[in-house]
Amino acid sequence: MADRRKLQGEIDRCLKKVTEGVESFEDIWQKVHSAANANQKEKYEADLKREIKKLQRLRDHIKTWCSSSDIKDKRILVENRKLIETQMERFKIVERETKTKAYSKEGLGAAAKMDPHSKEKGDVTNWLSVTIENLNLQLEQFESRIEQLTTKKKKMDKDKQDIFEELKAQQDKHLFHIKQLETIMRMVDNDALPIEQVGKIKKIKDDVEYYVDCNQDPDFEENDFIYDELDLEDV
């Protein structure tokens, strides 16, 4: 009971820091986009980078708790993790703007020429990148648990053998999803997907996010046909 109270206290403190960090991020974000000159903008961008790093560290704690069997109701943790990942995607937008030198003629020209399809591509690529990263982090946790089970000299009993087989199955599923999403991202980056296919990626977003968020829940039901509509084998 004492351990549970201690854990809940740690979670509450972390979530409070997330709220404060997101508010600070939003404040700096507004300053970045209202900066009077390039020097001010660079300063605020550096502040924004520091803030996102703090949020990413908090996300690491949240992801560990999300994978823990000691915590039954993980909804608020998942919500806060998604909140941080939204700020991560917003930060990537700032990074892209910096790389295109928005204050130069070249950068302004590129911004002016940004068509809806290019914007859609950017949004999709950001989402794919974050999702693949999340799956890889979960995969590392599976691999760590598998290693713990297999490095012990004693032969595994039936319960541990069942856990081992379940972890291996989850590992294989994660590798499948990562491979599919990396294939999609390469195709988007290389303009190998037709415009209408890029739009279809948004249709699989909910199913993919459900898999990432809930694949370890006892009542999780997997959709085996998530990627069928994209006809990846025919592209």
C-alpha cells in the first residue's frame, strides 16, 4: 500500500510538471512566432528546444508507467503522453522553418510555394516518425524483459514460458508494424505514393494509434487489416 501511494505521488508530480511544461512551451511558441527580428527568434527557438527536452524526459517516465502492470487505469497517462507528443510535432515544425531560413528570400519563397499536398506530406511524416519512435521504445522494453527471462540459468517454469512466448509474439507484431510504417514513410518522402494514397494514411491513423496505446491491455483486439487499404504490395 505504501509503495502504491509513493508511486501515485511520483505520477502526480510528473503530470503536474507536464501541465506546467506544456504551458511554458505554448508561451514560448507564441513568442517564436511573434518575434520582432531573427535574433529574438533564435533565442526563443533555443528556449523551445530546452522545454521540449524536459517534456521528452517526462514522457519517458510516463511510457515506463504505461508499460507497468502495477497501474491498471492508464488513461490519464496516455492522454499526457499524447499531449507531449503533440508538442514534439509542433517543435518539428519550428525546426523545419529554421532549416528553410524563413527570414531569407529563399525561405519566404519556399513558404509561399507550399501547396496543400506538401503540407499534408509533412504532417504525415511527422506522425509516422513519432509513431515509429514509440513502437521502438516499447520494443526495447520487450527485448529487455525477454533478456531477463532467458539469462537466468534455471529452466523457465510454465508461467514464465507463457510470458516469454507472449513477449516474443508482441515483439514480432511490433517489428511488423515498424516495417510497414517505415515503408510508408520512405514512400511519402520519395513521392512514391500517389496523392490519394497519402490521404488514405490518415484513415489508418486511429487504428495504428490504438495499437500503440493499447496493445498490452488484456482486452486489446488487433485489426489484422490496417494496411490493406494502402495496397503497399502493389505500389
